[in-house]
Amino acid sequence: MMKLKVAGRARVDRAPHEAASVDRLTAVIEGTDGPACVVNARGSIVAANAAFEDLLGLEANGHSGRLLGSLADGSAGKPFHREALRALFSDGRERHRVAGRCVRPDTGETVWGDWDFSLIRDRRGRAELAVAYVTDDTDARRADRHVRILEYLISTASRAEDANALLRDTVQVICHFTGCGLGQVWTPQDEVLTCHPTTFSQQAGAERLRRASLGYRYQRGEGVPGRAWVSEGAVVERVQSEEGFDREFAASRAGAHTVIAVPVRTSTGVAVVLELFVTTDRADSTRQDLVEKVASELGELLERRALHDQIRLSEERFRSVANSAVDAIMSADAEGRILTWNQGAEQMFGWRADEVVGQPLTVIVPERFRAAHRQGVERVATTGHSTLAGQVIELAAIRKDGGEMPIELSIGTWESAEGRFFSGVIRDVTERRRSEDALRVSEERFRSVADSGVDAIVSADTDGRVLTWNRGAEQMFGWRAEEVLGELLTVIIPERFRAAHLQGIERVARSGHSTLAGQVVELAGLRKDGSKFPIELAIGTWESAAGRSFSGVIRDITERKRAEEALAQAAREVERTNSELETLIYAASHDLKSPMISVLGYLDYLKVDYGDVLGDEGGRYLERMTDCTLYMQRLIHDLIKLSRVGRIDEAPVDVDLEDLVATIVDEITPAHPDARFYASRLPFLLGDPVAFRQLMTNLLENAAQHGGRPDLTVVVTATALEGGGVELSVRDNGRGIPVEYRELVFGVFERLDTASDAGRAGTGMGLAICRKIVEQVGGTIAIVGSGGTDVRITLPPECTGRWRPEPAFEPGQPAMANGADVWDG
């Protein structure tokens, strides 16, 4: 063996005959433009031209002694050269072609090629060497790879549920084809990039880098994502670089060497920024190009996706609206065949969608309209113009059961690549027709009532112009309807009220609210002859398509005013007479007090001085005279109290009803030792303390004196009324008052004395004084119930004060007490 030189390249030691063959073959491949090499049966490269060395990134003479298998891409499976060498040197084939993938030792990039091996035999015909001619297929393979990636991406986009799913699938595709351990999406929000929380793809070990990214925010031009946001292409940065990557620690722990960020642009700007972390150390100059191409296609896919989503949402919204609509909504093609049929149409016509879709519209068109319908369809097909499009017309339609109904039809048209189409919204106006008929009947009835009424019935619009004017108005004001219709209402309003009327019209027009609507007011009207008269006006308002309108019912109250004035005059006369009478009663009663006292004095003198002379019978006469005189004195006293009620005008004060009742009970208990008195929690009253004392004294004394039993029980209670006020009750378990006399006993001098009342007869003034006191403050008094006497008094809110707090009873505490003590019970 000896060492040879071939074309300036080093040779390994070879046999002389092999060296001669190598020299000859080296000369052949050196003259070839394309990459070529010579290999032996072991797969060692024994010669190679410059184009081969350039293709595979070998230094000059760098192939010497190198096995072809050391250049093959091991990740592609079984090395391609083994198949070729076996076919040539073992199987005896003269030529073998195979596609091979190699890795450049200098850059680590993948080189695709079509390898054409030819067997070289020695002089004896034995297989000696093989010449391999390589056709560089890298660019084509890369382009094809890009195309396949983009096709896969487009296919993925078509299956994606939404834009987020599309972005997630895209990141996964890029990571799969480019050897990236983590891919994620940054989205612009309020001029800041944030890492999308759910759209990402990661390999094991990238969790910390993912968590670190979620905590970052980038403005324009900040960090790798921020720089990509404002750049036209991809931004590439080494994780460990002089500039310093801000997530270097987490990225290094994830095994990332390089980070690539690329903006995804749409017609409105940057939609997102893709960020990819390369975890393989193999150099690939096409990775950035692939990422940029995917980002470019992704922008268009996102816009398509957004458009698709908008169309889908629009269709869903249309279906939702159509199916929820009460109206029938349908569409048809240019030949008049039904394409869509909503639930409203099913309910309206009785046909299910699967029964009518594809059928001609004539299934719902009455026989008398079908000819016109066909002519219309033919005219649209010929001219492309529909005379009904954009209009609302009233027609008739037929249901599945053959019944006919009035409808309102609105037609629209649209064009697409498939031709012209029609849409129709159909409303069943059966109820509206009935309502219109009912309205017409109502209006006729209204006119009949209005014209037969004595009162004036007038309506006007928002501007105050007369709309209707009935016969009553003609007779009341003297204007005929044709004279005032359209005129301002001021023709019937006296001058002094016109400014206020115009201000009211302006206020209603501005605020939409009338302060007089729903009220009855008294005003003055103006007749055609200029005379004025009092009127009563009731105003109502209503809304219509023409706006707000007013109606007024006007009544001439001239006679009523005269009657009211006469009544008022009579009331004043009665008031004057009553006042004089009360003054007379007070004066007469006051003047009679002194003579009564004198008479009683003289009767006492007679008893003392002449009692023995008069004897027993004369003494009885004196006692009888004394009793009558005392009764007369009590009568005069009660008359004075009755006349005083309401005559003293003092400011109201708080009256503690509980204390007042307790005091009265103290006073009357000695005269009625066997009677028992009880009271519940009682409020404070606001009014005249003297009057309230007189009221409660009369009621309690009346109960104790006329109850008909010495062991009488009297209970005083109070109940708060809804809306304010209080109801008082003074009830006893005595003999009671018959129903037919319960109103009578409130009259002056009315008594129900019995034989058992001898010596205790009243004057018949007590309850009359009570009623006058109660009515003076706006209350009521009456006797109710059964099983005794129950006097109920209602007092208005202005007479009711505060209530005492609820008492805290202890177990065993008595709920009632005898004598002067008044317990809450």
C-alpha cells in the first residue's frame, strides 16, 4: 500500500488498482457541475468534488476517510446509504436511486437530496467503487414542508371552535415542526402585552418558564415580545446573550437556547404576538422563515375565523329571533319555492317546516291571488325588480286546514352567488281587524253618548286645538262644531285664565305630564256671546300615533253655584242662630244658678226653723222640693258645660290618658266601692285637657251609675288605627243599652231611667256632651257590641300623640286591680 495524491486531495492508502480507479473517477466528478462523491463498499468517501463539500458544509478535503453514514440524519430512521450500498455491492445491481437526508456538520442544518448511485467494477468485473451524484432537493423539500404545515394549519383552523382554539392549535403545530419546547401567545390589552393564560403549547420541564411569562407585562418596544409588537418581522434572541434575556433563568432551566417572537398582523393591526422557545441545539436557518410565513398566514386565518364567527353568530341570532318571533318569517328562491320556515310560521299556518320547505309559496296563497303571485314571480325573474319589495301590504292567506285569515306582509330581497332570494315577514292581523272593528263601534258609541249628553265633551291635541265638539258643547258655549274644530281652546277660556292655559300646554309639551289630568277643577267658561259662567272641568289624557291628546268633560254649574250660595247663606244663618241659642242657654243657665242656690238655702232654713211645725208630711214635702231643686241645679250645670264645649279656643297640649283615667277612677270609686276598673296601655292625646277630662268622666260615671249592678266591671282600652289615629273603648258588663236606643241616648235630655235608677237619675246630657266633644275634634262616637255597653270613640291622627312603652310584666303580677288603681292588662 502507498499514499497517493488525487487532484490535490489527500488519499488513504489503497491498492494500486483501486488508486487508479479513484484517480479516474475523481477526474470524472471534478468535471461534473453538481455535487458528487466516490464511496467504497464500506461506505467511506474516497473522493468528492467541491460542490459536494459545499452542499454538506465540509472543509476542503474534509471528506477524507469520512463515512457517508456520519453525514446522514439519524433522526430520519435507517440511513439511506445502507440501502444503496447493499443494492450495489451485495445484490449486484448496477444503479440505485434513493432520497437521502443529511446534516451539515458546520451548521447542523438538514440537507435533502436525491442520490443516484452507480457501481464501478474493476478489470475482472468485481464491484469495486460507487459514484454518487447528488441532486440538491433542500429548497423544494423545505417549500413542500412549509406548504404541508400551512395546509395542516388551514385544516386545523377549519376545525377550531374559536379564535383561541385556532391560536392554540397553531402554536402546537409550530412547536412540533420546529423543535420548540414552549410556544405561547401575547395579546395586546390597553397598550400592554399580556401572556394569554390558556393559549400555549409546552413540553415537560417548561412549566416554570410558563409561570414566569404569565407574570410579565410588556409595553411597545420592551422585551422580546414588545420589540416584536413594533417590528415588521420576527425578533430572535439567544437566551444567554450579552443583552440579557429577562426570563433567562427560567428559560435555561427549561432547556431553551433561542427565543423567537413574531407579530401576527390583521387588517386592523397586530392581533397577537407569538413567542417560541427553541430547545434543540441544531441550527436551522429556515426556522425563522417558517415561523414568519405561519404568522403571515395566521393573520389572514384569524380574520377569516372572526368573519366566520360573526356570520355564525349572525345566523344563530337570526334563527333565535326568527324562532322566538310570533310573526311568521320565511324565505324563498327566485322561483317562489320555500327555503326557510320558522316556528311562528308553523304555528300560524299549521304546516311543519319539513312539510313545506321546497314547496311553492302557493300552498299558503288563496286561489284568487295565485295568478297575480305567479305573474309577480315571473316579472322578478325577467326584470330583477319586485314592486312589493320594501313595502308592507295587507293580503289574505290560507292555513293548512283551509281556513283563511287576514295578514300583513313585508317583503325583502337579497342577491348572492346563487341568485336572487326573497324574505317575508307575515303577521296575522285577525285580532287587529277585530280591534279595529271594535274601535269603530266604540267610536260610534262614543259619538252617540257624547252627542246625547247634556255636558260638553271636548277633545284637543297637544297644541290645544279642538279635535271633537259634541252637541252639549254647542248648546253650552253657543259655537257650532264646524266653527271651532281646529281652533284653539282659548275661544272658550276667559281672558284672565288664558296665560295659565298656554303655560300648561307648553309644560305638557315639554315634560309630557299634566298636573290637571285625572282631576276635577272649577273654572269659568266663555260663551260665544262673551258671557262668562262657572264650570266644572274633568280632564283626561291619552297617547296615540299622533301624539298626546286631551279630553274634557265640562259641566255648567251655574245652578249648583246658586244652590251652594243659598245653602251657605242658610248655614251661616243656622250658625248665627245656634251661636245666639248657645249664648242664650249659657246666659239663662248662668242667671238661674243664683235663684236655685237661694231656693236651696230657704228650703234648708224651713227644715231647720219650721221642721217641727210642718211635721212628717211637711218634711216629706220639703225633701221632695229639695230633690227637684237639686235636679234643676244639675240640669243647669250640664247646660252650661254643653254650651262651653268648643267655645274656649286654646292651643292643644299633651294629655296623658292613663293618668287621666286613673285620676277619674280615684274620684268615682268612693261612690261605687264594689265596681272594678281596668285599663290597657293608653296613648297620650293632643287637645284640650278639660274637654278630654269631661269626656272620660262622663263615660266612666255613666257606666258605673247606670250599669245596673254594684259589682260592675269597666274596661278602658285603646287600639292604634292604620294610617294614624286611635280607637278608644269604654265597655262594661252591665245591662247594656238596647240597639234601638243607642243613637237616641246621644240626644239632649234623653234618658233610659228604670225603677232601679231611683235616686240616681241623670239629666240626659252626659252622652250629648261626649258626642259634642268628640265631633269637635273630628272624631266619632257610637255604642256597639252586646253583653253590656261598649262605647267606641275614634280620634283622628292629629289628636293622637305618642304611646307609652310596653310594660314588662313579671310572672304572677296581677292583670287587674280594684279601686283607684289602674293596671295595664
